[in-house]
Amino acid sequence: MDSQHLKLAGLLQAIRVRHPVRGNEVVVVRELARGGLSFYSATKYPEGSRVEIAVPYSSKAPNIYSPARIVSSRNGAGKGLPEYEYGVAYLE
């Protein structure tokens, strides 16, 4: 594994996604990288949607949100799951 990616094998990292229409939700991260991340959600986000991401997320403290864009999506990642898998790129 290279230094730019962190695969969260066996660890569940929660983040918060904020969308102007679909609202806020706490989701599980699949992979973190310097330029973005991937996560699972039951919510359908259109590709190209602008979102804000709080990483790490805490329900007990203020969060800092970073602007990001949904760049890819897969339905259930081919495993028969009801969730979508999303790829997100941070915006500068």
C-alpha cells in the first residue's frame, strides 16, 4: 500500500456528508486518500454533485467540512448490497 492511500481494513471510520438537497448523513468510509475518499451510503447522490465532507466526524464536537464532488458511483459494488459506493474528490 502506498503512502497516499489508507484502506480501512477491519476499521469503520465514520464521516458526515452534507448535501444541499439530500441533507446530512453519517456514512462509512471505504478508503481515504490525499485527494479524496470513497464511502458507502443508501442515499442516491448524482455524479457531479457538490457535497461537504467532515473527516473525521464527531457527534460530540464541532466538525470542519471540506468541499468535495461526487466523481463516481456504483450500485452495491456488485455484491448485492442495497448501498451505493461513491468516489469523492476534494475541491481546492
